[in-house]
Amino acid sequence: MSSRGEGRSDDRDDGRNESPEERADRQWQDLVQEIRVAQTGVQILFGFLLSVAFTTVFRRLPQTDTTIYIVTVVLASLATGALIGPVAFHRLVWGRRIKPETVVWASRLTFIGILLLLATLTTALFLVLRVTTHNALAPWLVAGVLLWYLLCWFALPLWVRGRGRGAGRR
């Protein structure tokens, strides 16, 4: 227990003076805002990908491109499931007084969803560039975009975290 007040936890002194339940409520709200961004993007992409199979151009795709398309659709479906998962998780455990555990599991699902979204965007871009450019430049362009995603989504945040800004905070 903290010396700052009854029911307060000081296992991480982040200056907020909040109980584990208050911290979980705040973290849940933060997570929901993050999920909204990723969820919207993956759902729009998934919807678009589902409609592609019903076009006349799709029927003329070579088998390799059809396979890339199928992999992309499956990845988008998995990403959608992982990013919607925290909502279902919360609904099923709601009222059980396990918000801190809910936040941990929802965060894990969200991270998995982001990784699957990364794979979906990469394979979708690869497919589009293969179909539209028909040249060997497509894999190099995709590799460059993938490196950009990795830099923006992972390397930069990890670099900032490693420099001590916000170290130990969630």
C-alpha cells in the first residue's frame, strides 16, 4: 500500500496516484481509442478485399496472384478478429471485477491485431503492385514500405521508450 492514500498502489510511481482499478479504467479507455483507429482501417480494407473476388479482373489473375489474394484475405480476417476481440472479451467478462486482467489480455489481442494488420497491408500492397506494375520492382517497393511501417510502428516507439521517456509507464 502506498503512503499516499488507502487503496493506492505505488508499484509504479508514475505520478498519477491511482489505484489499480483506476489505472485499469484509464488504460482501458486509452486502448479503446487506439483500437478504434486500427479497427476502422482493417475493416475497410477487409471489406474491399472481400469484394475483389467478385470482379471480372479477379477471374483472370494468375494462380500466384490468386494465392497472394487468398493469403491477404485470411490475414485481414485474422486481424479483424484480433482487433474486435477486446470488445468481445470485455463484454464477456464485464462486471466480474477483473478490469486489470481484461486490459492485459485486450492489449495482447490488440498487439497481435497490429502485427496481422502489418502482414495484411504488406501482402495487399504486394498484390496490387504485382498486378499493376508487372515488374521486378514490386518486391523492392513493398520492402521499402514494410521498413517504413516497422520504423513508424515499432522502432521509433521502442527507441523513445529506451531513452527513458515514460520508462516504466503503461
